[in-house]
Amino acid sequence: TSPSPRLLAAGMGPHSWLPLFMQLALLGPQWALHFYKVKVFVVPHSHMDVGWLHTVQESMQVYVPDVYNSVVEALTRGKRRRFIAVEQEYFRLWWDGFASAKRKQQVRQLLAEQRLEFVLGGQVMHDEAVTHFDDQILQLTEGHGFLYETFGIRPQFSWQVDPFGASATTPTLLALAGFNGHIISRIDYDLKDAMQHAQGLQFVWRGSRSLEARQEIFTHVLDQYSYCSDGFMWNGSPRFPDRPFDMDYSAVEMPVSQDSMNHYVLNLVDNVNKRAAWFRTQHVLWPWGCDRQFFNASQQFANMDRLMDHINKHTPELGISMQYATLAEYFQAVFAQDVSWQVRDHRDFLPYSSAPEQTWTGFYTSQSGLKRLARRASALLYAGESLFTRYMLSAAHRFLDPAWALTQLQQLRWAVSEVQHHDGITGTHILAVRDMFVEHLTAGMAGVRKLMDSIAQDMPLTHSGPEPGGHVAMVYNPLAWTVTTVITLTVSFPEVSVTDESGRPVLAQVQDSKETPSAYDLHVLTTIPGLSYQHYIIRPIRKAREDSQEAAATVPSTIQFGLKLRRQDGQVGRNLVPVKNGCYTVFLDKDTNLMHSIWERQSNRTVRMSQEFLAYRSVYGYEEAVTSDNYLFTPNGTAEPAWAAVRMEVVEGQLLSEIRQYFYRQANDSDHTYAIYSRLAHGPQDSAGELLCHRIEQEYRVGPLELNHEVVLRTSTSLNTGLVLYSDNNGYQMQRRTYRHDRNNSVSLNYYPMAQSAFIQDGGSRLVLLSEQAHGVSSQGNGQVEVMLHRRLWNKLEWTLQYNLTHDVTSVVRPVLWLLLGPRTLTTGLRQRSGLELQHRPVVLFRELGGTVQNGPGPRKQEPVTLPPSLHLQILSIPGWKYSSNHTVHLKNLQKGHYRRAKADFRRVLLRLHHLYEAGEHQALSRPVTLNLQSVLRGLGSVVAVEERSLTGTWDVNSLHRWSWKTEDGHHHRGSSRRPLPPLRGPNVTIHPKEIRTFFIHFQEQ
């Protein structure tokens, strides 16, 4: 959400003395053109941000319960009234903690009468730029599961009216969830203006280039008035204690009366007829509401009732009729029209600009620390879900209460869902709200870690060596393929032995910590099958035992290079130092302490490549200036080097080599402000080590920053890229970004969100960046790619100062990128799985070792879960839902009240599979994949039934029949919920490129 000017005057206007119909005539031919047959669908709503200027707790205390209580009461009193509800986090909190039995019964009645409608239905209205599609699905699944379990309803229309730009991934996911219509609003101001004049605000969107018409969705872009109906608010704004009064939403309009009627009619008819000219049918969607509205719904509806009655009484003269409507009623009316709609392909609406020189690309990086925490919480949840599922499907559970375990998972599900809000992970909120998100995420993560630790306690060791002491690390691989990687632990002793569960030595390397002087980094090479774990015993080596046969972790050698000042003369490349593994040789320039080039084995090509930190400076931010803030990126010129000197050291070891570069803001600074730590692993030289070999792992240290600086890592290469960048939509698909020239705004306009990956390429090589979290990414020059890592901003704008909505962040951030370099064929095959290995690294559960374990029961037999290389196990979890999979049975149970006695089903598992490749992207990996689910999952238990479901699990796909919208290209099979295949019979399933298929797997009781 952002401040917006009022769009209609609140006063009576200069012509208020004229008779009403003379005033209407002054509106000119545009009014006359639509003087007849315009039907206005008034959709009442309240936009309730799940954290922006106020925390969730504050909003629940001040106004949210009043919205639901007064809306339900107002709808009950007026049969023609309607309302749409969006954010399920707020509704669930009200339902569970505030709603009386009477209110709950009224809600059920309103839903049965289809006068109250849940739209979108997720926990939040999620952001579409910096969220990962896994987390979009999660927050939708949580909201949809609550609604279906509680009411037996399934949302079918979206309401994504406030996210800052629109991704092509979201419409694809909504189609997979069974939706029939999609509403967005914030797209480029100039593009929206052009679409309005071309009557192009409604279209059929095919968001996936591979799924195309099979998962298309009818999309409506709100016109320039967006989702607010300024001038028609009769309940003012809620008052928050100890916070400034919200000027943008504070006005209380004069009541609708005989004296004010002409004023309201004139304004409304003018507004409606402008809108009617922008659409192809005479049905006008008129959102009625705005931020934090309808907390006094009776007053709102009483005034609108009077206005609506007057207009409908004079429809022949005014040319419009009005009715309250849900989105379902509006879309049904449009669907009934005999219109062939334009088709939009997989292009997105990013970035978003609200005005010239106001491009919303700063939030791609704002609150970088929160972005990292949110993604790590999501990854921990992913691992915890599958570990708990595997554990519950096995034999006895000695240490675990399943109900307690579900509570821990549920807490983190809700926290990860909550932060996907479009003012959450975006960083566009006040500091108190940031603290709320952090508190909820860290508490949820602590609960899931406690759960995973409890499971680890129930997996005993068969052997721990002849002596007590040391630690045991249980390392769990949550991916459904065998992972070979290097895990890193922090230990307090420099000499250490690492053995596996059977006492065999394991290749490990110990070295001084790159950040903590008194600690050591212990690197351990591990190979773990899919959804399996390994135990490692870690002990300090006592020097007094000279006869010890313990195999010590190797100690690398370190070469240090003195401080080098930033050079201006361009004399480089005369003294190079190679650092290599089996796939790459990185050449470092001793004269600059910077990277010089990289040689890649498969192509036998050397690519010039250097990296450095640069800073954009923002204008200071007086009232009249456009300035960088939490939302906007408005640099004052091009980026300049943010460092004056750099020091380097190279750590060469048997397991891995590490390059450490420390950048100093000033040459005489005692502490560095920036750092790059680059790692090349020396793993096995076979297919098992392919992903590990073909990446350069980089971690950065950035900060604290100077005020009004935005710092980027720029990688400059010799690739002839033609200023073309490829960046991802939410980790699901890639978008081609060509450079856009603008006289005043080229830098910001060419920034894009990188949720997980980006790349640049020429005819011979591709450089891929894989990210652990969201960043802004851009190509500002040929062969260049830059990633914004951190921002620190402050301005004097009244709005930001009033709410402390600033970004004066003094933190140090440590983002992670992995670099892949090689021919397109090589990187195409590796990018997706490498990105997942970064996203879902093995989880290490560390505990003290109590002593020798002899003749123990032995660890449970692990049978790995392994999918073909083009498929990803997107989720494996026990949701704990209590509803029947049979929709008819579930509705009967709700009617009889049986849901109150229902128990969680621990044998029903939610399984979601994702084909990683686009059609035609890779010669082998883009093919459809057929697999037998019983066979794949036999390591978990005996499968007794398989049901295919919609994306969020609430529909049986065989009963899901989405609307088929007519299109100008006459494409067939429109709107099908999936590829037209026979109903699923048995465990065999074929997954086509980019498909996401969701199943309920029922396992036999042990």
C-alpha cells in the first residue's frame, strides 16, 4: 500500500447550482455516448494490510473486528447488500477469537446466500515481485484449507489489487487452483493509460509459455481509479493510539441527503461513464472501499442505499443502473457477453511505475535481512514438513506427540504465509511491523527446529567410537535426489576428527573462521540420498594422544596479499594467480586483488570477469523531490565505486579453496565495509559431484552503509550480451529483459526482481546467478550484470517522517549467490537443480554426544525417495486437515456439525510435483516424465490410494470445470484445469513441462 491522492473532489463543485441534468450535459459527448445501458456492479470491500503502518495486533485491537462484525450485521439487515473479504489471516483471527456464535451462524447463512464472498482466499494478498512461487502456493493453501474445512467453499476469483506490479506466475497458479477470474491493478501508469484508451484492460492471460491455453485465466486490470472510491466514504478512518492521524484516508463525507444528492449523483455518473468508455462491455466494476474501511458498515450502506435507490429510480434519464455485487456476479455478467477477448502471453507487468521517474524497483532489495530470514524460514519449513511426514509414516513414535508437532509446523506455515504480504517481504513497512514479522518467523523457526531435534533424538546411533565427548550432526537432505555438497559447521577447536556413523573417516577441512577470530569453520563433504539423513561424529583431537589413530580434518594453506588501492590506469592482467577445481579456474589479479577471468572446462573458454561494489546515491529528499525510499529507486546519477582499497587472501585446501576479498571504504580504514568470499569445491569427479563442481559459491558482507547509499555488486564480463538480461518470475519461469532507454530514468527502469535466478549470455557462454533471497538485478552495460545487495535511506518527506516509514537501516547483511558459467546446454541442464540445492541445503541438527552406543536398536532403515532429474518434490507434508476428500461427504458433515469432532488425518499426505523445464528448453530434460507414485514413495510406506487435486488441495480435479472464455485466436481446450488426460486410475502419472500436479496420497496404517 502507498499514499494516493484523492481522485474526486469532496466539495459540491463550481456548477452545484445548476439543475442536475444540465450539469450532466456539461460532461459532454463522453457522457452522452454511454447515456444508456451502463450497469454498475458496486463491490464493497475493505483493504486491510497484514502489516504496513500498523502491526497485525494493533489492527485487531483498533478496527478489524469492527469490520467483520458491522459488515455481517449490515448484510443481515439488507438482502441486496454484498461484501467481499480477502485476507484470511485477519478473518481467521476474528473467527477464532472474536466472533460470537450468533455471528458465526450469520456468516454461514450469508455464504449460503452468496452475499458474502471470499476472494483470493489466501492468508494475505501476496506480493508478486519478490516472493517465491513455493511461498505463494503455501499462503494460498493455508487460506483455502481454512475456508474449505470451515465452510466447504472454494474461492474462484482473485483480488490482487495492491501488489506493486504483476507477475505472470500468479495467474498460472490461480488457474491451477481452479480460479475463473483474476483482478490486478498496479501496472505502469503509461501502459494502463494506453490500455484504457484501447479498451484493453480485460484479456485472457496465458502466463506460462509451456502450459499456454491449458492454464489461462481471464484477467481484469482495474482502471486508473484503482480499488478506492474516494468521495464515497462515510465512516472516516479508524484512530490508532500513539500514531499520527492518517491524512490520506481521514475524510468523512457528508451524508447522502436531499441537499447533497445532486453532488453525489453528478460525481458518480461522471466517474462511471469515464470508466465505461475504457471497457468493451457495458458492465462497469466499481470497487467501493479503500484501506481500513467498513468498520462502521451500517453507516456506509445506509448512505449508498439512498444514493443507489435514487439513481435506479432515474435510470432512464441517467443511463446507468446500480447494484451491489460480488466478484462472482460481476464476472458472470461479463462471461455471459458474446465477446472474443484478446490474449496476452507469458510477459509480466514488471517493473511498476506510478508516474514519470517514479519506478518502484527499490523494494526489490529493501529490508534485505528480512528477505533472507523469510526465505530461510520457508526452507526450514520445507525440510521440517518432509522429515515429519517420513517420521509419522514409519513405525512407533517414541518421543513425539503428533498434535504438538502439527502445532509447530502450523505456526511456521502461518508466519511464512504472513510475510508474503505485499507490504511484508517487500520491506515497505514501518520498523515496528518489521519487528513483528521477525518475531513471528523466528518463533516459528524455533518451534520447527525443536520438532526436528525431537525426531533426531529418535534416530539412535549404532556406533559412536570408544570414548564419550564431541558432537553428533544429523544432516538431512530434504530434496528428492541424491545431493553431494559441503556442509559448514562452526567449532571452537582447531584440530578435529570427523567420522560417519560406522566410525569411518570423512573428508573434512578445518580453517580459521572468515568472520569470527576465535572460531573455526569446519567443512565436511557429504553425499545424502533423497529425503534421507546421515550422522557424523565430530570430536576434538587431543594432542596428548600421540598414538591416536584418529583421522584429523585437513588444514589448508593460506596466502595473503597486501592492500591494493583502487587503480585508475587500467593496467591489469600482468600477474595472475589461479584458483581451480575440476570445472573452473578463477584467475585473480595480484596487482588489483580483484577477479580477472574464469576458464571453464567444458567449453575450454576463458571469460574475462571482474567484480566490485558500487553505490548509487539518492537525492536528499526534500518535499518537492522524487527520492529513493522503501518503494522507489531514484538514483542521482550512475553508480560509483564504493571502495578505495582491497585486501585478499586465498585459502587452498584438499576439500575446497576459498578466495577472501576485503573491501575498505577508505584506504586507511581499520575495518572493511564489504567482502566477497568465493568457494570452489574439490568433490568427486563423477556425476554425483557434477552440481558441486559446476558452481562458484559466493557470500558477501555488506555494511554498515553510509546514509542515502544503495550498494550493488557489479560483475563485468567479456560476454557480448547486447544489454539483454534474463530474470525469473518468482523462481518459476524466466523473462527476457531488453534494455529500455529513458532520458531521465534508465537506471531504475531497467531493474527487475530476481527471486531466485538471473543470467546473461552470448553465443558461446552463459553466466548464471542463483540467489538465496530476492534482490533487484539489472544489466546497465554490455556484458554486465549487477545485483543490489543493501540500501540505507532517509528523506524529509512528510509522509515518511510522519510514520517513520524510512529505510535508515544500519545493519550488516550477508547475502549468498552461486555463479554458474558454461555453454548454454550445460547451464540449462544445471540451473534449476542448482537453484534448488541453494534454496534447500541440507539441514544440520547438532547435539552433544553422550558416549558409546553399543548393541542399540540401530537406525531405522532408510529407503530414499528419488525423482527423475527433471522433477522436483515441491511439497511433501501432512497438512492435518480434518475434512473429507469427498466434497459431498464434507458438506454433509458441515451441515450436521460433525466437523467439531473431526480429527486430523495423519495418513493423508499432500504431495506436489513440479516439472522444472520449459517445453523445448532442453533436449532430454524437457520431455514429459511418467512415474509410478507407489514405487517412488515405497520408502515412506504402502500407498493405498492416490487422488489428484487442485493446486491448493480443495478440488478433486475430475470435478473441477473452469470457465472457457472466448478468445480472438479461437484456441481450443481453454480453461481446462490440466492437460486433457483420462482420469487418474492407479498410481501412474505423467508430468509435462512446467506442470505442477497436486495429489493426496493415502498411506496404509502401520
